[in-house]
Amino acid sequence: MAFDFKKEFKEFYMPKDRPEIVEVPSTNYIAVRGEGDPNAEGGAYQRAISILYAVAYTLKMSYKSDYKIEGFFEYVVPPLEGFWWQGGTAGAGYGRKEDFHWISVIRLPDFVTREHFGWAVQTAEKKKRIDCSSAEFLTIHEGLCVQIMHLGPFDEEPKTVALMEEYLEKHGYVTDLTADRLHHEIYLSDARKVAPERWKTVIRHPIKKKA
């Protein structure tokens, strides 16, 4: 069976619907940066998603091409993720979607190097006939974080974030959102096929010990 990151790393992809603290290691991603309302029809966010999946599936299916990657094994493309912030603030303000800055990402298997990534970008451009030049190989080390499974629409996330804040207060931690440590979401539901009230989204925030 194909390797499935969600099943093999449940501690990072399948948290419970109550807060928990995790240590997140350095992870490599396909990343596209942008800004603006993610719901804008044909906007930058939707274009970014197209680029991410074009590169991701080129790598996934590379074993069927003449390009061979050492250490390759068949795997399920990991879920879409996003790091979010707004100008002047480290967190995400849900009422001002047009002010969002974001880095949309899909996790890369460890066997994918920068050289393999460059091949995939060029190959995806040729096959899909889209400009993938905005895709980058990005390594992020989140470190100590609090996370929770949010159930429901994105606009209801503040209630879930409040649960994380209460948990941190009780256990001697504080949220540590900065320019380098960002509000992180992992999307486990296909919004096109699942009703909003059933959406599952991992919400993760960087933290530190209270001074």
C-alpha cells in the first residue's frame, strides 16, 4: 500500500478536538506565497493551489517517467496546508480576508531534494501548461506548538482558538505568533464535496513557556 502521511504521522494530522502540545520537526514543502481573499473566484489563492497540486502530482508519478528518484516509494499526496497572517499582526483576523497574507504548502517526502523539486517544476509547466515559477522548496521548523482539530466552517475557528488559549493559560504557556512562527492550518476535508459543518481542519499555533 502507498505510504500515507496522515496515517503514519497521526500525531501531526489527526489531533483530537481538544488542545494538545506537540514538538513539530523540520519539514520540507512545496510552497507558493501570496496575499488576498482566498475565496476570490480565479484569484491568487486558487491559482496557487493549482500550482501546488501540479508539482505534487508530478513528483508522485515520477516513477512512471524516465526520471528516477533515489529512495522513492509510492505515497499518497499529503493534504493541503496553509500558514496565515495579516499586515501588522502575526495572527489571522477572520473578518478581513482581503488583508490575508499566506503561504500555501503541500508536504514533500524526505527523499525529494531541491534538484528533484526543480525537475518537477519544469515538468509540470510543460505538461500542465501553467506557470509554476512561483513554487518554491521551503523548509519550516515549527518546534513547540499547540494544536487541535477544528470541526466546522473556517469562520468559526476563533471559538476553537479560544479553547487553545485557555489550555495554554492553565499549563503555563503562551502563544508565540511572530513573523517567522505563523498560524497554521491543515485541511483534511474537500470543501467542494463536504458540507461546511463537517469540515475538519487542524489548527496549530507556535507556543513558548510563560515568562
